Amino acid sequence: MTPGRELRTSGLVLLAAAVLIVHRVLVFGEVTLQSIYGAFSAYLVLGLMFASFFAAIYHLGGDQFFVPGEKVVGTQTFQYFSFTTLTTLGYGDYTAAYSSGQAVAVLEALTGQIFLATLVARLVASFRSTRDGQG
């Protein structure tokens, strides 16, 4: 199996894991600290999933992904790029050079914001209200 295919497969397995974790968190009746940990776990899995997709794009694109001069050290480079994108921190020391990588990076940034602003915020608010005796 080629590196690009392996990484795509890894990314899809991580996507399935994130979906299953989020589903489990949402169907659980009561919001507990474990639910919040589950949501954060899914968030981390999403970052690893996008890193796999970036690495697959790199391998499928002839070992090119970042703008010229930005070296790929290994998988940790894609993980670093992924998590700075997911959190919308974006230091700018790595930039996707081509539209395929740029499109996936935008999708990741939007996913990260929506995930935190909706799921995690909802869970934390529900957790606090039940602990305070308000819900």
C-alpha cells in the first residue's frame, strides 16, 4: 500500500472514531465530566485526522504541500500544521501552497470553530447548570 493510500485510510478511520465519540457523547442523557472529556477527545482525533489528510495530499502530490522553503520534517510537521489550523491559531510558519491543501485547511478551521462553539460550549454550559442545581 502506498503512503498516500495508508494516510487516507488512517484519516477515514480517525473520522469514524470522531463521529462515534461525538455520537456517544450526544446520546448520553446526562452531561458529565466524562462527556466533556469525550468531546475534547473527539476534537483531538479531528486534528489527527486532518493531519493524515494533509500528509496524504503531500504524498499524492509528489511530495509537495507547503510553499517553497518550508520543509516537511515528518508526520509531526503535518500534526503541527493541523492543530494550528484547527485552533485557528495559524502562526504562519507553514502555509499550504496549493488549492487542495488550502481547501482542506479552511474546512479544518471551520470545523474547529463550529466544534468548539457548539458542541463543547453546549456541554460545558449543561454541565455547569446541572452542577449548580439549575437544570
